[in-house]
Amino acid sequence: MAARRLHPLLLDLWVAALALLLVLPAYAHAGLGLAGDLVFSPRQPLTLDSLGLGDRLPRAVPLDALLGLAGSVVPGAVLFRLAVVAGIALAGSAVHRIVAGGSTVARLAAATLAVWNPYVVERLALGQWALLLGYGATCWVVLTVVRWRAAPPSTPWAPWAWVGLASFTPTGGAIGTVVAVVLGAGRSTRTRLLLVGCLALQLPWVLPSLLGAGGGTGDPTGVVAFRAGPDTPGGTLVSLLGLGGIWDLESVPTSRSSMLGVLAAVLAVTAVVLAWRRLPPGVGRLLPIALGGLLLAWAARLPGLDEVVRWVVTDVPGGGLVRDSQKWVLPWVVLVAVSFGVLVDRVRELVARRDAGLAAVAGIVGVVLPLVLLPDAASTTWPTTTPVTYPRDFDTVRSELADDPDHGAMLLLPWRAYRAFEWGGDRTANDPAYAWFDVPLIGSTALPVGDQVVGEDDPDLAADVAAALDGADRAAALADLGVGWVLVYPDDPDAPDVDLDGLDLVVDGGDLQLWRVPGAVADRDGVSAWVVILVVGVDVAVLLFWIFACVSALWRRSPDSLPAFRTDRDEWA
């Protein structure tokens, strides 16, 4: 019994080694993450933006609020290092447990592909660790739901726990819920119970999408800018089938532009087709979800469907969620990883009938094949996961703001959403002010992507700020907008053009300048108090429910493994 429990833990060590290799700089150097969407500070504040009620769309809700809570007891440097590796390690550890009915080689191969694939690498290179956390949690949703269906009738504590983790971001919540409900569907009260709990876990991001000041829709330009694209010689569909196709070519490993990218797609499709009849019971239900995700990822490039996507983004509350289309490949990635493990086991069995030694070689080839098809994965992710050391100016500004917290919001200039800093290795990153300063922030949300610019979340606010800065009496105009502070990044190429005549310079550092607006009005029009109370109340209730689900899942454990590889005759029973 002890050996049986030790075996998966030993496999977890392989998963951890691969995951750590992808994020090695984070553990080899001191500092905090600052690249792309990977932005950490010593302690992230709790603000209206954290709850999804600020001027920005609730894209990282409730994750930002949870980081703020966790940061009160865990240093930001620790959270950063856990964050970059957690989702990847969770994915590998879940996938090798899903294929536990196979050989050790099969489990190693499946886990390797779950960790070492274009989807993980490209998203990590963008700094989107939160999406990867949803990916890892979704893998565990698959495992726990299938176990739950095979177990005697019970409350789905474990599925809820993992859907809750996936729901730290809207994308993860949407995918985790669909996976849980489809895989757990049946003609019983248990299914309805599973559905109700999963939907309840989505409230922390659904409510802000409907009630928040930032609104829940997006700029239609983003549909084209963030649609999936070809990162292999085979075009967009081949790229998606091969687990890639991200819109940002700077985040794509160079090897994807060779025939290795096409071979990855061939391998993925072959694995799913040949392993279909031997998947563990219930796992085959992933196929329609995976195919639906592929279609959604490809839709923005298909005539007719692109108009549907544009309508969803511009007119449906929360519809902006679909504009980054390649991320919906996630269920396909899970299915391919599981199928690959099953296929490797089948090939090894067939070869073993002729030559046992050759079967061992076949198994080793299966384990290392994902590494061979993506040899430059680590070199692609290392620049993003290399920590930086923030200048002292950030602490100085934070102390100054703490001395007068009611003076009003802070305007971030020059007006741009993503910035590159000389002290940060010149890597473009989301403005770190949102992770540092505990005051309402007003900054650009427009995103330049190639030769296109995705518009502001709140165009009226951007226009008001521009008018105030261009006016004759800047101080009065900014004060009327509720702006009490202006933060300027001196190393920005547009910094010399910023004219703040009439404002008081209170911090004059080489990396940050803080200006005080005389006569500022602390309160500006925004979300009403009852909306804040409602959202906070719902968030607390959902958090308590999720914690209770986690504790109950640990207390009432499901079976440790799934049956051997096979597919029930009635897969949808």
C-alpha cells in the first residue's frame, strides 16, 4: 500500500522538475516578476479594481483580490515563485493520475506533454500565469469529476474545489465549469447539484461584469488583434491542432516555425484518434468540449463566424472574454495529453510482442518526444520569468500616498497601459502601479498590437483626461475629475512631453515622479455603495463556500485511481 501511494509522488517529482526548468530564473535570482501580464509587488493592495468595480474590465477577478488577501501574510516574492510554477505542476500531476490505469511510461509521457507543450510555453512567455493556473485546475476537474461519477452518490466537494481554483479568473471559471458539467452530466440530482455549485463559484467575476463601472463589453478591434494566428508553416488550424496559434508571435518558440510545429499537430490528432477507444471511462466526454474550443479559437478567422464573435465582444456583457481566442484550445490540450499517454502505452504493448528491449526504447521515445518537438521551450519562457528589483522610488511613493490616502485618485503618465523600464530589462509589462499603490488609479487600457490599437475600456474617461491635460488650468481640471496625484515614469520616451504646470512635485526620483494636484476632490463618480456591498458580500460567501469545499474534499477523499484504459460502451450514460 505504501509503495502504491509513493508511486504517484515520484511521478510528481518528474513533473516538478520539468515545471521548474521552464521557470528556472524565478528561483535562481532574487526579485519580483515584471514582464507582460506577470506583475508582482511586495504586497498587492485591495482596491475597487481588485473587485472588478474599477474603470477596467474585470479580467483578473477575483484573483487580484485574493492576491491582496494572501499578500497580507505571504511575501510577494514567495507568491511570485509559487504562481509561475503552480498551474504547470498541477496540470502534469493531474494528467498522470488520469492515465493511472496504464504503465509508468504512459504516465510519464502524458505528464511530460501536459507540462511541455506550446500552449504552456506561449502563455507563460506572455506572463499569463493565471490562465495556466486555470489550465492546471481544469486538469484536476477532469480527474475529480470522473472519480466522482464512479464513486457512490455524494456531494461533489472535490470537483467544486478545483472548479473554484479555476475560477480565480473568468476564462478558467468558464472552462472549468463546462468541463465539470459535461463530464459529470447524468440523469440525477447529483448533476444538478454539481451545476449549481459550479455556477455559484462564477459570481465573483459575473457580477462585476454586469454591475461594474468598467462595463463588460470590449472594443471590436480586439477580435482581429487577439485572434489566433499561424505559428507553424501549416497555417492557423494546424497551429491550433498542435496546441499553439497564439496571437503574439514574440511569445512563440522559434522551433514552431519549422516542420516541428506541423509534426506536433500530426502527433496531437493521431493521439486523439488512435487512443479514443482506450481512454479511461468518462474522459472521452472531453472530445466535444475540445472540438468546441478549437472551433471557438478558429472562429474569428472564419467568414460569418467572425461577425458573431464581434457581436459577442461588443454587445454581450462579459463578451470581451472571448476576444483572445486561442486560449480556448485549453480543453484540447488536456485531451491530447491524456490521449498521448494512452497511445504511448499502446505502442509499447505492440512492440513488446516482438521485442521487449525495443519496447523499452519505444517508451523512452514517448517520454522525450514532447521535449524534442519543442527544444527551445525554456529559452522562450526564461526572459519572462527572470525577476527584477524595483527601484526605491516605488517605496517612497507608496509612503507618500499612505500619509494622505484621501487626497484622490492617481493618474498614470505617460498615457499607456504597458511599459518598458531600463531597470526592468526593457521587457514590456503591464503598469506595475496597479500592484503597488493603494489608491484609485486612472491609466490607459488601450493596447497596441502590431499595427492596430485596441481601444480603451472607458473611452469617455480617456477623453476627459486628455482634455484636462490639454487645458489651460490643468490643476483645476484634474481636481474636478477626482485626480489628486499624478505619477510620471521619467524613463518613458514620451515623458518629456508631459506638462504638469500648476501641480506640486513631491517625489522627484530618477525612476518615478509624484505630483500633487492642489484642491483635488477625493470622491469621483463611480460605483454606488450598495453595489460594492453586494459584490463584497457575494465574494465573501463564495470564498467561504470554496474553502469549505476544499476542506470537505480533503476530509472525504475519492478513490485514488481510475480504472484501466478502456471506454464504456455507453460513454454518455
